[in-house]
Amino acid sequence: MKRLGHALIFGAVAGLAGAGGATENRDLPGDGPAAYSEDGRYFTEDGIPTYFIAEDGTVDWLTFSGFRRYHAECHVCHGPDGMGSTYAPPLKDAVERMDYYDFVYTVSNGIQNVDTTHQNVMPTFGQNKNVMCYIDDIYVYLKARGDGALARGRPAKKEAKADAIREFEDECMAGG
Amino acid sequence: MKKLFALTSTVALCAGSAALANDELMELMNDPGQWVIQTGNYANHRYSGLDQINRENVGDLQVAWTFSTGVLRGHEGSPLVIGDTMYVHTPFPNIVYALDLNDSGRIKWKYEPQQDASVIPVMCCDTVNRGVAYANNTIFLHQADTTVVALNAETGEVKWTAVNGDPAIGETNTATVLPVKDKVIVGISGGEFGVRGHVTAYDMETGEQVWRGYSMGPDSDTLMDPENTTHLGKPVGPDSGTNTWEGDQWKIGGGTTWGWYSYDPELNLVYYGTGNPSTWNPSQRPGDNRWSMTIFARDADTGMAKWVYQMTPHDEWDYDGVNEMILSDQEIDGQMRKLLTHFDRNGLAYTLDRESGELLVAEKYDPVVNWTTGVDMDPNSETYGRPAVVAEYSTAQNGEDVNTTGVCPAALGTKDQQPSAYSPRTEMFYVPTNHVCMDYEPFRVSYTAGQPYVGATLSMYPAPDSHGGMGNFIAWDNINGEIKWSIPEQFSVWSGALATAGDVVFYGTLEGFLKAVDAETGEELYRFKTPSGIIGNVMSYEHDGKQYVGILSGVGGWAGIGLAAGLTNPNDGLGAVGGYAALSDYTALGGQLTVFKLPD
């Protein structure tokens, strides 16, 4: 039931591209988690968005975009490069603990953990297009950081932005 | 004990008399044995007239006593001492303790407000609070949720509360308040949430709002007179707070007012600076964005702006103009002038005539500052008072979705709110600074009330080709616009400095050291490692004939966010060394007051 809730939120806000998997087997080189790609996005065998980093270090567009969006929307609490701060925990580790659906649920709904020893409060970003239109971007970026596949700092080389990603972005940012 | 008596009877005699209440406060400020205002005095000198601890004996300093605040967050500001009572505040939930200095710091009373925890995440960059204020036997606290509370200084009982803003649209508070005459002057935070900044005066006795001046908007909102309010000596003209914005953008224009305030009783003017315009993407808000990034001089009684000076028109780097305005009377070219000195986030230190707003000096106080070649100082020039922007470092000229690299300083500024000290003995300013540069890439964002409205990606790193550290502690000559000496620090210096009549200057470091240096030479004379990183401000007081120095530890604030994990260095592998270590290797969260004295 909980899972269904997550999927619904996600589907409504970001539009789950390629769920179910278009390709049976991995058709990508390397040993990263990406099994197949579709319209410039990469997915695991289970159809979960993920990163793709080529041998020469070129990152997929979403990972690059996630780096940018993370450092605009998240880093003022969670620190540079997903590393955490004195204020909020490291998200590069959080995405290793929680799965994609839990991640989207948490960003959408926030966290309230306030008692005598905790004052952890994360706002709800469900209505924030600057975050929710880029939720996959932020997730795959953090996943690449958490897996140790991506070093700190700005990725030096990136794939071009696919037309499908541009169209999705325009539609999502313009949408009500 | 005597002092407290004197104080209580003065209050009794003067009850209801505003002017006298102000006189009482100023009298207390002039007593070096007390620390009655966060900034040391109205002029923001952060100078203690006590000289028992001096440069000969400061090396013998030892810990007298300590106090745990019970809160593990960034501790900015400092305690106050009035009579025999010390008032200590905490970050959210904004507890206030009154400690009895005659009884080993026994807690006389404790006030803990009930605040909605949903305010925590709308506070950009930690839940800091820069301390309480005192006047008229009352302690004034401005809570995170923007509630202003007046507490009976003897009992902690609430006298009145006033609500200054709405956290649901991102309005919060981190600053202290300024008691002036019969008013309490109050600012607001939330520049990263698209709020419109304002300064508000509340009646000290009742909490009723007396006036409010916005940073932008029509003249009736900004409290500007088109003829009599001046910018660099010229009338600002009608609607100056809207006519450099596109459409209604001024309504979410930023220009918040969360810094330190100063006051000149003779001129009856309050001085403060305004923050960045919203968003951080300059292409999304064409124009000068007046009056963000501006030094304001307002009449304390009416709020009317006498003069303004916009330091960074059309900000492209998040260089908030909120840092303290330090007031001094000094000689320039053989003439005594009433001066205002301000160390801006943008890396320039300004000296102005505080009566007229005339610009006298504008010089870089860190040599690595590179976004500007300097300020046009020719009054006859079209661009008088404007900084010349270097195209290579202009995030507006480079445009959206372009990563502008190597900009110095970073958005943290060459200095953030951490306040400087001024010693009238040496006529030098002691300035805690950041030595950090950045890459800055603006992009388009949409505005949602109560949600972050940032619109830029930042990467920060220690200033390249320098000492590798991320901070300096400098002594500054505000007349000649020169650094007198500079102490390199591994991390940004995020603690407020204190200068004393003993010719010692104190400051804290992010690793947790309290340091004492020689006011003339900068030579280090003493250091002690407190339990957590220091972002609080050093203060001093006297009790039973003995001088004490107090400092809050508790790492956090923007420093704790940016530096906890360390900063990346774009020159990695090119021989850069050392400086970009992680703060988390040196210190952990804390919340403690440490008080020092000389051995008996």
C-alpha cells in the first residue's frame, strides 16, 4: 500500500519513463548498475532510474543535471556533494539505505523527527517544481556519489541533453 | 550587587519615560564592567574598556567556569551581562537562561518558547540566533518563527509578544534586535525564499508596531522621500524602490535585513544593510534591484530613510549587504569626520561619512577579490559609486546555464555576519574573514511561496594560489583602505572579534580555538581549544573586580554546512596542498559557554 502511494506520487509529478523495462538484458558496457537506456535516461534491470558513466568519465545528462539541482535545492542543508553538514545527514549515504521509492516519498513529504535529542525537520517538496521536476536527476546523481562511481565536484564531461528530456522538463515546469 | 541596585532604581524612577530609558541603556553601555548589547555598544565597536587582561598576562588565561546550553546547533551571538546576571541564549528552540553570577551561574530563570518545528527547514543554513537584547529591565528575544518577545529581566515573565513575519512564506529570524529610545528595531530573514525584506520598530512597552520600512516597493513602503532621501548625495527620486525592477518582481525581491544594526544618538540614525535580491539567477531579474545590497540610514523615530548607498547593483553572486556598520569618529585629512565602516560580503571595505552618506573609501580587504576592479570614486562620473564588474566573472554576462568559474569571493563573502571589532586605541578594525572562491552557474527557477527560490549552483573551494586555508584574521586601516596584518587560518573565521583596552584582540576559530593576539602586531599570545567549533562572538565583563572573557562554542551556521565535509578544490592534482580538510575531522556539534579569567 505504501509502495503504491509512492508510485502514484512519482507518476503524477515526474512521469515514470520507461517503467517495466524496454530491454530484457543489459545492453550497456561496463559494470555500472545501468542495464538499458531510453531517450537519454538510464535504468536498472528493474526499471529504476540510475546513472551511467562512460569509461572516459562522461556522465549521463541526468547525473549532471542532478549535480546542478542538488547544489541549488539541497546543499544549503545537506552540504556540498551530498556529504552532509552539521545540520542535516549526508544524502549520498541516504540513497544507499533507502530505495528509489522511499527517496521520492521522503522528498515529497518531508520528515518530522523532533524530540528532546533530535530536531530533524525536512520540508515537503511535493509542490516545488524546482525539485520535483528533477527528482530523478537528483536521485541518480546521489546514487552515483553513494556508489562511489562519481567523485566530488562538478562532473567534467556530460552527454548532450536529449530532446525527450528537454520536452519533459518544459512540460513539467510549465504544468500546474 | 551595587550595580544591580543602581540599575533597578534607575528603572523605577524612569518608568514610562522613553528618552530616559535610552539614557539608562547608554550609561550601561559606557560601563565596561557590563556587556549590555550584542555589539558592545551602539557604534558596534565590540570593544571592552577593561584592561586587567592585557598583552603581557593574557598567556596565563585559564578557564573560570563553563555552562552547557543543552542545544547542539550552531551557536552565534554572545551572552549579555547586566549587573550580576548573565543572559545566555540558544539556537532553535531559542531558550534564554538568566544565570546568577553571584552563585556560580545558578539558573535564576529559564524561558523556552513553544515554536512550530516546521520553521526549522525554512531557515536557510541552520537554526542560529544571534542573541538577546536588553533595555528597561526587559530582555528582548526575536525567535526563529519571527515572534518578538519581551521578558521581565528579573523573572523571565513574558511582558508582551509581537509577530513580525510569516514562516509559511519563508519569513524567519536569526538576528538580535536593537533597542533605541522607546522602540525595539527588528529585521527579517528569508532571502532564499523570495520574501520582501523590511525593518520594523515596535513600541518597547507595548509591542505595538510603530513603523515598518521595506527594502523595495513604493515610497510609502520604503519610507523614502523622493526629494530628501539621498543616494550618494543626490535625491533618489520617486518610486526608486520599484523602478529598477521588472513588473512586480519587487514583491518577492529579497533584500532581507538579518544583520547587525548600529545607532548614532546624536544624528538619531539607525544603520543597517540589506541582503541579496531573489533569486540567485540574475538573468531572471533585470535592473539594479534597488534597494537590495544597500546601506540604509533611517531616522529612529519615523523610519524615514535619510540616505542609502547600493554597494552591489544587480547582484550576480549572492553578496548580501547585511554585515555590521561600525561607527567611529576619526580624522581624515586633518578633519574630524563621523565615519561608518563596513566590510561587505562582496570583498570591499567601505568607509562613508555617516551623516551625509558620502563615499570616502572602497578597497578590497582580501587581495584575491576579482569580480571587480574597484569602485568608481569620481563624483562627476556617470557610474559614480558603482563597482566595475569584470566580464569574466559576471554570472549575468555569461548568462544562464553557463558555469562561471574562479569567482572570488564565494557567496559566503569575504566576510559574512561574523562581526568585526574596532579599537579606538589603535584606530584599527579587526576583521574575521573567509578566503574562499567559487564556481557559480545560474539557471531558471519558478517561485512557490514558502519554498526555496535559489536558482544557482555553487561550488566553493579555498582561494587558489594562496596559503591553502579558507580564512584570514586581519587588521584593517579604514582611512587608507589597507590591510595592516593578516593571520592565515585553516578554516573561515566565523566568530565575532573582541578588542580590549588591554591591547588584546580575541577571536574564535571553527576548530574550536579561542585565540588572543596582540592588537598592534597580530602576534598570537594565547589559545585554548573549546569543546566545539566557534561561530559565536567573544565578549568581556567584570565581576567582583575581576575581568572575564566569554565565548559560546557550537559549530554550525553556513560554515557548518559548507565546511563540515570540506570543500572541493578544482586544482586537485595541480599541487594544491592541505587547506581543504574537512571541519568534521576537527570538531563535532556542541553547545557550551566557556568563561576565562586570569589565575587568582
